[in-house]
Amino acid sequence: MATEEETRKSEGKIIKSEDEWRRELTPEQYHILREKGTERAFTGEYAHSKEKGVYLCAACGQELFGSDSKYDSGSGWPSFYQPAAPEQVDNHEDASYGMRRVEVTCSRCGSHLGHVFPDGPQPTGLRYCINSASLKLEPKK
């Protein structure tokens, strides 16, 4: 029978201590990715970016979103109508701050990315509202 650590490794999960994350991430990234914080609207690096490429998880490098699904929602955060692949993100009920929302996390490292709302454009009707600090753009070559 496989140990829990062997199971995590075989599933491709990244498990680190909070001290390790704190050393690897900037204070803002740590607050957002590990403490479920958020950046102020319209202040993030990718809020207005139109650069082509792939958006990776800033914590573990997993591909999360493509620039082809990015759009300007007017919300002040980078918005996407779908992830690069459904299995790249996990959704969780979030009842914090007296609201009912759906939190989005990276499926590989569990880092908080933002939230998804049912008010996006077609073809999905979804708006993945993601913190810039949770992302790293890998420009298309």
C-alpha cells in the first residue's frame, strides 16, 4: 500500500510547508496564494495586458489559462472565460465575508487564484476573476 507522500507524488501534487512557500513567494504573492487574499482592483500587472501567451501558476508553474480566453470584464482583475484545461483548476464553495462564491485554486499546489462567477461571455458563460499576483505570463514566441 502506498504512503500518503507517494500518493501525492504520483498524483503530481506539490506539497510544501508554509515556511517554504514564504521563502519562495513575494509577500504579496504569499498573502494572495497561501492566505486567500486579493489585490486591489485595477492594480495588478495583468489586469490590462493584451500580450499573447500562457498564464502559469505563480507558485508552481502549472499552466492555468491561455491568453485566447482572456477578456476585459471591467472588474479590475484579469478575467478568463475558461481554464487551459478543466483539471488544471479546482473549485470550492466560499462563504467568507458573508458572500456565497466559488473559489478557484491551482489543482497542483492548492494555491488560491481568485473566484469564478456565472456572468461571463460565451462560449462558457463563466468569468474566472483571477489575481495577477497568482499568475506568471509566459509570452508566446
